[in-house]
Amino acid sequence: MTDKPELKKEPSEVEKLVKEKVSLAKKLGLMERGSKPVEGYEKTDEYKRIAEIDLRLWELIK
């Protein structure tokens, strides 16, 4: 009996966006228990990107 190699499923756009959003939120101190937000995070490019991701996720799941 021969085993078929498992095909790696490419992550969906939603999965990629969620992963990116979580990464950015952690970087800015917006996620994880006990973390403090970076001062002035609302004005960073990372925070603007989170807003863009939110809009795209809304389009994908509505």
C-alpha cells in the first residue's frame, strides 16, 4: 500500500488577514493579557493596516 503525500492546503485570504491582524495587534500591545498599548499607536501605519484588514474581512464574511 502506498501512502499519498498530503497536499498542503493554501491558507485562505481570511486566514492570512486574521494572522496579519493578530501579529500587528501584538506588536502594538493591543492583544495579550497584561500588555499595554504602545503610546500613540492610533497614528501608526500598523494601526492603519489593522483598519484596512477589518474592512476587507467585513467584505469577505458579510
